[in-house]
Amino acid sequence: MPKKKILLLLLIVVALGMMTYQGSREKLQPLKFLTNAFNGFNTLMNSLKDTATAPFNRMLLREKENISLKKEVNQLHQENQKLQEAMRENKRLRELLSLKQQDPGYVTAARIISKVPDHWSKTLVLDKGLTDGVKKDMTAITPRGLVGKITEASQSYSYLLLLTDINFSVAVRLQETRKEGLLSGTGPRKCKLKYIPHEEEVKVGDTVITSGMDALFPKGIPVGYVSGVDKKSAGFFQDIEVIPFEDTTRTEEVAIIKR
């Protein structure tokens, strides 16, 4: 340590000792004088140390508070997301239950729990089965329209074939002209309306509903709207494209109805 620093420390010790001595007004005792001086020096150093470390301690405290606040904010965000999801689900279920009063053929509401692992098949698994009254060939709908039909049912589960599946078909009619045809799935989101003659007037935006003429699906269920018409196609019938009202890629719950 440099001599100047040593000398400075000694002067501080002596000064503190003198201050203590003067404050007590006692006879000067060398040992007690030095003890008091060093105690005063330690007090001074501790005070300086506390002063020097105070900003760092405050920084650590703020960091700890920030971590705690971030954790609390994240927790509140997660709880809010769960609440929003629950509200959306309750709204969908209320809409499905409203069909119970509207449709005398209402059987039950079912939740989609999985998809059949087949790239070509548009089949979903429902959490309701025979014990809930679900049977083969019953119809699945939402408040927006037709979703598909039940192809198989076990005691606790059932399988729903979507109307976009290539194996699906339903007897329909154009709501405006009342002309009947057959709607079939194409695999993607769109369907085909078949057997509409060239002379029939079909417009983009026309509504397609079930006709009930196949003795399988109830009459009057909304199916979709005409999105494309090609009268130049070969053959006796128009090439008509239909987009279902219900986007089956987003469906989470359905209502099961019987004819």
C-alpha cells in the first residue's frame, strides 16, 4: 500500500480517537484511545461500505421485483387465455343446444376428439356413441349447416364422415329455383353439385339445402352456397362447385339429429 494511503488511514484513526476522547471528557488512556479510534474507524468503514453497496442492493431488489412481476403477468395471461377459450366453447355449446329447441330430431351434442389417421379419408371420431343414442346414418350439423353423417357407432364413440369426403353424397336442392340434384364431396373444402341440366339458371351465391329425397338426411338443412358455375362442360349437366357453410377444418362440436 502506498505510504500516503497508510498515513491517511492513521490520521483518520487518530482523528476518530480524539473525537471519542473529547466526547467522553475522560483522562487519556492510550489503549482505550486506540480501541475507540479503531471502533470508530470500523463504524466509518461499514457506513461507507453500506453507502457504496446501496445502489447495487437496490438494483438486485428491483431485478427480483421485476422477475416476480413478469411471473405474475405471465400467469395472469395464461389464466386470461383459458378464460377466453372457455367463453368461446360455452358460446359454441349454447348455439348447439339451441338446436335442441329448433329440431325435433335432436339426439345429443358431441365433441370431436380425433381424426381417423387416413390421408384420403375425411372422418372424425366423436365422444358420443350408442349409449348416448347415436346410431349409424344419423346426421351431424352445426348452427351453420350440414357437417356429415355417422357411419359407425360403438358404445362410447362414433365415426363422422364429413360432407367433403369423396365417398359422401346427399340429395339437395337449390333453395331459389327448387331444382334438385346430388351433392358429393371432392376431398378438399369444396363439393360438387351434380345432375343440374344446362338449361337451369344457377347463379354464384345460390343457397343449397338438403331435399330429404334420399330418405336419409332431414329436409331443409343448409348445406352451402354455389361458388362456381361452368355451363360449357361436356355432357348434359352443368359443372357446379359448392362451398359448405360449415368449415369442417374448424369444427369442434356437432349436434346429432335423426330423421
